[in-house]
Amino acid sequence: MTAMSVVPSAEGGQYRRPIITAAIELTARSGWPSVTMARLAELVGVSRQTVYNEIGSKTALAEAMIAHELSRFLTAVGAAFDRHPGDLVEAIREAARAVLELAEDNVLLRAIASATHGTDTEFLPLLTTRAGTLLTEAQTMLAERVRGYAPPLAGDRITVVIDLVVRAVLSHVMQPSDTPAHTADSLAWVTARLLGTDRP
């Protein structure tokens, strides 16, 4: 079997990132129970001992996978705000759409959202701690971003709006009711009304 290409990771050894990527792809394709250190070693083209040296236990692997996916989630949100520095509603619209599009075929992001909402999945025992911080991480990031727009609401009201938007997005990650674009438009409309703007 052809080994995956290897590039040095910013954290850990040169095989850490390829191992995590292989684990995510294998989980999406075959389920978490199919992920073993021996299988990952085969996919990446290294020894099983190398996998243990880079990752540690299977629980540690799950944590690394979750951190990787949450980083993608938060990066997508940050990029949306960067593209709309003067328009809060449009930034929220694009951030919501980006996250929902990312989640469409993302088994781990769906599992994280499931754990956040208390849904029992095979990942839940491994996700409990990390998923419990998802809302806090997203809310903290948005709060920092939103302050730069000087919204016409008091701080405690802004916190309510942020909480509503984050929870709504996570709900749609778990159970989509429309396309990402239409859902994002609806959330932008609600946000505009809460902020007291006349945006469509």
C-alpha cells in the first residue's frame, strides 16, 4: 500500500499530522472502532511504535483529532470575519455558511455537535471534555470579533445574541433543515433584527 506523503508538523514530530489526518479519514470511512494504531501505521507507512511515540493512546488520538477539527471550525469563522471588517451581519452570514458547508460531510464535527447537544454517539465518551468547551471557545472568539464592530447593544445583550447564533449553527450542524446558504441567510436576518439594523 502506498504511504501517505509526510510533511513536518508544527507540533510534534513529522508524522503526527499525517497520522491524525489518516485517523480522521479512516473514521469517516469506516467508523471509530476501525481505527487502530496498526492500521494507522500501515496507512502512513511507519511502524506501530512510531504511531505510539507520536500520538500516545487512542484516547489521546481522539483528542488530537477533535482539536484538529475545531481548529478548522474556528479558522473558517475567523476568515469570514476578516473578509467583512465593516459589516457584522455579513460576517455572521458568511461564517455560518462556511461552518455549515464544512460540516456537511464532516463526521467529527457532527459528532462534536452531537456531544454538545447530549446525543449519544460512539464518540461521546471521548468527546465529553473537549465538546463541553466548544460553545465557550466559539462564543469567546465571536465576542472578541464582535466588539470591533461597536454594535448598538449593551455587552450583556451582545452575549445573548452570540449565544443564540452559536447554538443555532450547532443545531443545524446536527440536523440541517435547509442548504447552508439559506440557513445562513436566515441567521443573518435574525441577527440584523436583533441588532436593530435594516439589513435584508
